[in-house]
Amino acid sequence: MAGLFFFLFFLVVALILWRVLSRRGSVHVHDNEGRRLPATSPGDVARMIGVVAGPLVLLIVLATSFRVVPVGHALVIFNTVTKTFRLGRQGITFVPPFISATQDYDLRRLEYTMSGVSGEGRKANIDDSLWSPTQEGLQVGIDLTVWHHLDPARVITIHQKIGPDYEEKIIRPAVRSVIRLVISEYPVMDVYSAKRARIQDEINQKTKQLIEKDGFIVDEVVLRDVRFTPEFTRAIEAKQIAQQAAEQMRYTLEKEQKEAERKVIEAQGRANAIQVINKALAQNPNYIKYLYVDKLSDKISVIVSDQNTIMDLKGILDSRPR
């Protein structure tokens, strides 16, 4: 906005000079002796410029003394003469010209991400995961996001003691310290799966305790991903493969055991059947003949088993139990 006013100022001055010079070229004034006099003297030109430039400069100063603070922001105003601070809230606020130093702060919820994925996080070109040793000493990388905002009542104090780069000075070191402190208390498999939600809650609690006393409000610390070294990743994959193979073997053994049990039950059934048949034969010797004949066609009535034996099927069939 200040640049626009300066442009208008120089434009008006240039128009005045052009107008004065054009009048000097078109209007000729002569004295009593016939000599040509300038239409406007240099003093007149200076006075004309002063008349126009004075109010314009005043307008520019007044215009640049008012600042528009965006929605959700606050403007810290430092008076270099009185050495006092004042906070300008969203909207239009007055800033004394020439003696003020200002700094804008965003009071909305901000995101600070540390990730090892290219293109993510505040440091997108490097692996920015937070690597920390677990209880066993194994290294794990934590990708996370911190949602935070400033306490409006303490913005001036933050500006005096820390400055606008508070995320790099306070948020990042605090979170890194808490991550290493918490992760080192858990075994690697708890970090990997079992107690991940509990670990995240503990990180949130300790981070808030560490930095909220300085005016930084932590809304949430979110664990985005847990990453391992290549060696540990291969070990995990091998363990999963072994577990799957063990499950398959257990299934096969259970299947074979059930098949063996089925065969035992089947054999016991056959043995019981043989005992029943033997008992029936002892009571009725012709029972075996009956079983044999019962399997034959109904059209067969006599069987010659050898030259001296004729089996009368009709008699046997007539003797079957009713």
C-alpha cells in the first residue's frame, strides 16, 4: 500500500512539472521594453510543488500508519521511543510511523510435521524422522505431527523472549526430547503395535507439561508412522513367515490327528460288527449261508457248490427271520 502512495506522489509531481513547462512554452509575457519574460518563475514552481506535495506526503504518512491485521493473527508493535509493546488484534490497527517495529504472529492452529517421507514435513528434503532407542536398544523412527497454537495473552512475552521462530527453538526440541524419553521405556513390539495408543497419550501429556508453561498450547501430538531399520524389518518379516509356517504345521497336525481318530473309531466299529456277527453265527450256523444267499439275485433258487453238494436256496430263504 505504501508503494502505491509513493507512486501516486511522484505521478502528481511529474504532472505538475509537465503542466508548468507546457505553460512556459505556450504563453509569452513581455515587459515595457518588449523583452520576453518567463510565464512562471522558479519560485512559483517550487511553491506550487510544495502546495501539492505537502498534503500528499501527509496523506501517505497517515495511510502507512494504519495496518490491516489478518483474521486469526496478532501484530506485536514495539515503540522504539517509549520502549513499550502493544498488541494489535485482527482488523485495522494504528501503528505510529517511523518509531515502530512490528511483527505479525499467527494465532490459529498450526501444524509442525516431522517425517521421513520425501515431500512431507517442515524439512521435506531430508529424513526428518525422530529416531530413538527402545528399551532393548533398538532404533525406531517416529513420524509425527504436532498441532499447536499460541496463547494470545502471552504473544508479547513470546516475542520478547523467543521470537517468531519459536517452532524451531521450542516446539521441535521439546518434542524430540519427549519422544526419546517415552520410547526408551517401552519394548520395540509395544511401539510397533500393542501399546501404540498408550504411548501417544503419554507423549501428549509430557509435551504439554514441558512447553505450555511458556505460552505454547499443544492441541495434539499424532504418531503418523513407526519406522524401523532395514535389518529389523527383515527380522520382523522372517518372524511373520515362521509364524505362518507354524500355523500351517499346527493345522496339518490337527487334521492328521482327527483323521487318525476317525480311523480308530472306524476300526472299533468294524470290530464291534465282527463280534456281533460271530455271536450270531454261534447261535445259528446257517446265518452265514443266509448272508451269502441274501447277496444273490432273487431268480437263483439252487446252487451246486461241488458234485456232491446242492444248496437249496428256497429252504434257506424260507428260514430267514421274520
